[in-house]
Amino acid sequence: MKQNFIFTLLALFSVLSLVSCSDWTETEALDSTVKKPWEQDPALWAEYTATLRAYKQSEHFIVYARMHNSPEKATGEQDFMRCLPDSLDIVALTNADNFSKFDAEDMDVMREKGTKVLYQVDYAARAEEFADMQALDAYLDRVVAAVAANGMDGYSFTTDPLATDATARIVEKFAAAKSEGQLLVFEGNPLSLAAADRPKVDFIALDTEKLENVQEVKLQVLNATGYAGIAPEKLLLAAEISAPLLDEDRTEFAAVDEMSRRVIEFGPLGGLAAYNISEDYYHAEMNYQTIRGAIQTLSLIHISEPTRRS
């Protein structure tokens, strides 16, 4: 009996060996499909994004970014919202007029991550397009309709300090259209807004992105909190991804890194605004290395903690 059992095992082993050898010698097609994180392990992705959303709903320093969506010719993953850093709080689409099917596809991912997507109206750069208030009204109505149709999370805008009527109309339209949970962000000097309109915006990204040193940045903050009466927690310090910034000793730092530290020291303020974020995509160690470092710097400091710089 025992001998028969051994013979049976040997026979099975021989069959398995033949099958295995046959498998080794045959060409096997490989699945080269790249699976997105949410496709690889849906349960783990759901747990991760739930944690992300909880973090973004907690009290923390905000990180806001501009992104040129839907370029005429995409050159890589930096042109798609889905590849933005997960911990980014808000992204303003600077080409929202051309919101594409790819942007629409990415909206589900942004919602899962809890990242707010805003429609940016760069009035400062486009004022000449609007011959009169009627033309501006028609455009703003289209923006409001697009935000609703695409499930976006609000609006951001710039303005011409001399165009007081246009500025007031932009605030009026967007503040009236904004629903619960949506945001209205202004990029610029808060003195460009009428005093009655300043409380209607959720955040103000100060126009510090072109400044050369931290003394000028501090003056902007004092101007906003003093003359304009803006609460510090509503202020974001803006920086270009690739720009330098000098400290008090004339030592040069990456503007995004230094602004992150000054968000803490000069306030604490509301957070950081990073412009031209696509320029930060390619790095040897990780994508978006600069902005990820800034997010980490800000997330390690609780808003209620002392903010003295060492």
C-alpha cells in the first residue's frame, strides 16, 4: 500500500514537472497595463483617502496652488490634476475656460482626496476682453454655470486695482453663487477690494510672488492685517516654484521653502500659495519635491504652537 502511495506521488510529481517545464518554455504574454493607486488596492485606497479628507477638514496650514490645466498639447503627467500631491488643499485652474474631459475624469479623484478645485478668473490679465459691464456679466454667468456643471468647489480671481466697478461685480457674482462648502479666493492686495467685500472672500493670496526679500514680504503682511484689516488666518503667502527669496542676511533660499517658514513666523498666517506648480513635477527623488517639502514643513507645526523661528 505504502509502495503504491509513493508511486502515485512520483507520478503526480512527474506530471506537474512536465506541465511546469512546458510553461517555462512557452512565451507568456505580460500585462503591461499601469494600474492607478485606486485600482491596485481599492480598500487600502479608501482608507488612505478617508485619512486625507479628515486631515484637510482639521485645523492646519492651507496649501493652495495654481495649475494650468488642459494645455493645448499635454507634455506629461504634470498636466493632469490626478498627479498633484495628495495633501494639496486647493488647486485653482488657470485654464478653466477650457475644462476638458480629462479634467472631468480627474474630478472624482480630487473629491476622494478632499482637494478643492477652483475656477480661476484672471481679470488682471484679461480686462481688455470685457468691453463693458454687460460683457463681464455674461462671462461671469458662464463661469458660475461651468462651476455648477463640473462639480467644482468655487472660484479664485485677480483684479485690476483701478477697476473698482469690475472688482465689485466679480465679488458680488461669485459670493452670491457660492454654496456651502465652496470657496472664494482672491489673489492680490486686499486694498484692491472694497472694505465691505473683504469679509466675503475665504482666503487672500498676497501678491508676494515677485518680491525679492523677506522684509518686503513682512511689509505686505502688515499692510494686509493693519490697513486692510484682514485676519491673519485668511492670508496666504504666494511664491513662484522656481523663484529665489533672500532672508534678512541676504542669504538666498528657494522662495517656496522660505515662504513656508514665514507663514509660521509672520503670523501664524493661513498658509502658502504656490504658482507654476507644474515646474516642480520632475525631480530625481520624487515628483513635486519642492511643494511636498513645503507641505511637510507646514504640517509638522500645529497652528496653536509657538512660532518663533530658530
